[in-house]
Amino acid sequence: METEDPKDFPGDPDDMQRLWTPHRMVYIQGEGKPEDPSDDAQCPFCSAPSRSDEEALIVHRGELAFVILNLFPYNSGHLMVCPYRHVADYTDLTEAEVLEVADLTRTAMRVVREVSSPGGFNLGMNQGEAGGAGIAAHLHQHVVPRWVGDANFLPIVGRTKALPILLADTREQYAAAWPSGEES
Ligand SMILES: [Zn+2]
């Protein structure tokens, strides 16, 4: 498996751009990156819901949006909240989708807190390729748990090989902790 040279990473450990770099790494390596961004059939966020929760690493399926683990997380437990619809821009979302993405984001924080006890979170959407989105054509809100002292690029590189098992475990824990009721 190809990895990036750590020397190529930006030097400031608190730089926001670096925060999303691992998310982009998988796509830099070409895995799952759509050749034609306008083609829904090539979009990993569109195809994920048709697979099993375990296979696609889906934590929760809502009515209009779903919650999925990032394949190459910056931190353990890096979740993404995505509408089922293949829309790129936040302004493209319907009122109901905005509400559900927000609601799922809030519940995701509660679930991650319960399971993983992070010290904080980074929430956000990268809009457009210039904004740092790996898959710019399909909107996704990042929910990244943070722990004091985690801003070091070495664990990112070192963690790469252990990821598949960690991700399966993490998915199971979060799915089990996800509240069953509609209320959040
Ligand atoms: Zn899509």
C-alpha cells in the first residue's frame, strides 16, 4: 500500500488543512474517487447505502441522511453525515435535509462521547475541491472526535495498516450506542 511521505505534510500541527488531509489521502491514492464527479453511479456516498452496514461502515440510516465512518479517519471515530441525495452544495439541501443532517450530527456527537469520551470535536463541511472536499460532488459533514495531544501526523501514518479491524469495531460500538427512538 502506498503511503505519503510524512515530509510532504504541512508543518503546522494545528493547521486546519492538515486536519482533513487523511480524508483526502485515500482519494489521492485513487480509491473510490469518481472519474466523472457528475455521475452518481461512481459516487461512493451514493453506492454505500446499497451495501450492508458492516461492509459500508454505516453507523446509522436516517430517513433522508445516513451516518458513515470515514474509511481513512484522521482520528478514531471520524464519522460523516451524508444526505442520500447526490447534491454538492449546502444550499442544495432541502429544509428537511438540513434539519436531519444537523440532528444526526448532534446525535453522532452524543454517541461518540458515550463510546469514546473525546475531549472535543471538529465539525464541518468542505465545500468544493478548492475547499478541500475529497468527493466534492456529494456533500458530507465531518464529525471528528478530538483528544488533547492528538495533533501529530505520525499516528496517522502508523495507524494505516490496523484500520480495517479498528473501523469494524468502532462501527459496531457506535451502531450499538445509537439511540433507537426518533427523538434526539
Ligand atoms: Zn453521491
